Amino acid sequence: MDVKSSSCKRSRNSHVPRMRIVDLPLMILIDILSRLSIKSIFQCKTVCKFWYNVLSYDPLFVKMYQTRSQIFPCIYLIDGVGNPSFLEIKPEYSSYAHHCNRPIQLTPKFHYPPGSVFLVGLCNGFTCFVNDSTNIDQKHSLYIGNPLLGEYFEVKLPKWEITDCGVTYGFCFSKASGKYKVLRLVVGKLTKVSGLEVYTLGIGEKWRNVGKIPCPACYKFGKVNINGALHWMDSEKNDIIYSFDIETEKIKSLPAPLGLVNPPWNLKLVELGNYLCLTDYYNTNIDIWRMKEYGISESWTKDIILVDSIPRSMVHFNFEPILMWKDGEILIQSGTKLALYDPKMKSFRLVYFHSEVITAVTYIPSFYSLKTVMGDKFQVSNVYPKTRIV
């Protein structure tokens, strides 16, 4: 009887259709694929032609992945010789306190002219770099790229005027209009008033002059894109923060915390948890100021990090917060080291990776092509990157 019953069960099970992943509705398949790590996505591209097309061209996948990457961003790393890589931040972030952690290495060789390459800023997976010195009489180039796709193009720059002596650049994004903009601040030889020019991606190749700024361009634009504005410190006074409204293209000033002692070039302006923040270093402690209500000077609050709590392998100067993680932990760069700081426990945990870091910034990876911004007919260089773990 048992044998007969077992045989009947096997017969019924043999007629149950097996569900394969390729048999899933396309929307469900895309939802699953959009949750994968970057390394796994590149591996899935090699499974079959259908998956390659979905992961390369399907707008729903690109949108779903972009949405999730904002919740779990990456850390964009640049080593001492300019090689880019990024560290994926996942819910099991505690694993990054182990030596087994490895960043994803981007291997495309962009065809930049010889010379040093400096990061201007990052917005929604797009990067802006400037090549070589930005002093007068020294040729330099400006590039917009998507390192994940290996795409980039060179931005055509205005000609130098004989009265110019230096220039600095900024890169920002307006959520209201969906426009990406490059700022160009030019300082003259005989004046401290700088001219501000704006280039909007996808709107021709023309730079527009939007006015003057009463501060020299010897101090670089920041990378703090928050509340619809790009922010940077005044180059001479430590009590003024400038903001460029990306939509209206107007310059405003914000109050810095009261009682700052250090000069502005020793202060670090950053964004943490959608708040405008500033770090100030003393001999005994590091202050992290946070503007709880944007534009309100009385809303600045202060967290104090005692120097004695900093790991001995980390230098005590040039502390720069990068991002705020769950439970309030703060990822901080100091020199070539990264560490997680717990404000509640007043303690650090080193984050290990297999290279020295010169630059570390929050990065939201994206599979959007530059052509979605510049137009399908725009000529974009593509160096066909390969992604690997090193």
C-alpha cells in the first residue's frame, strides 16, 4: 500500500511544472536583479543575451537600481595614483570592520591627457573631473563621466582672458528640474571679485555668466549638494558659508557656527544625513557641527570627539566625515584611513580595504547613460570597463 501511494505521489509531482527564473514576469525578474550587488549584476550580464539586454538597456531596471542605491550608497575611493574604486555599503555593514573586505576596482583607462586628475564632484552616479592645474597659462581639461559604464566626455571650456589668474569648478544637480550643472568661478589678477559661469548639461555647449561673487577663487567649491544648493566656505572668513541655489542660480550666505577658532581652510564642510555639517579640529577634540534647521544659525548643534579616543593608526588632523549610517554611526576619513565612529559609545572601528585612500566620498552608483542627459545624438566616449574584485 505504501509503495503504491508513494508511486502515485511521484506521478503527480512529475506533472507539476517547474518554475525557472526566466519564466518569471519581467517586472518581478527586474525587481530581483535590481537588488543584487554591482559585482553580481556584471556577472549576470554574461548569463544570456536576454539578461544582458535587460541589465544594459531596460529603463525600469535602471530606475529601480537607482532608487535602491540611494538607500545603500557606495564609497567612491581614489588611491595615490588616481585609480578609482568603490566600496559597497550593505545592511551587514559590520563586515567592513574585517580584513576580508575588498573594494570593487574600476579598470577602464580613460583617455585623459597626461597629468594629475582631481575630483570636482559627484551627482547621481555621474562624476566631474578636472585634469592638471587650473592656474592661468596652464592648459587643463574638464570631464563628465559615469565610471560604472565607462562613459565620459570632455566639456568645452571658454578661452582664458588676459585678466584671469585662476579658476575653480563645482558640480551640482537640481532635483526640481532634473538638470546637472557645472560651475566655473574665475578670479581676476587685480580684484577679489570672482566671475561665476554656469554650464548646463544637455543644453548646448554655452557657458552663461550669472554674476559676481565677492570672494576670491583660491578656495575650491565644496561637494556639499543639499537643500537644492551647493555650499562652500568663504576663503578668508570662518563665519560665512556661501550657497549657490541650483535652480535660481542665485548666491546666498549662511551663518557658520559661532566661536570657530580655526581659519576657513582648516574647516571641513560636509553633508551628513541630509544635514549641513562642519568639522573643526582642536588639540584635545574634534567638533562636528550640524545645522538641524537649514538656514537657522541657532540650530547648530555640536558633537565632540575626544582626540584620545582616536585609533593610534589614524592621524589626528584632516578629519572628514563622509556619511552617516544607521544607529547614527559616522564614516570618517583621516589621512589614508577610514573608520566608523559611534557617537553613543564614543568609539572607533577601523574599516579595512586593500589600498591607500587619498579621496573618499559618498557615491550613488547608476546605470543611467550620459546620453539620457546629453541626448541620443551626443557623442560619448566609451572605454568598455570591466569590473573585478581586487
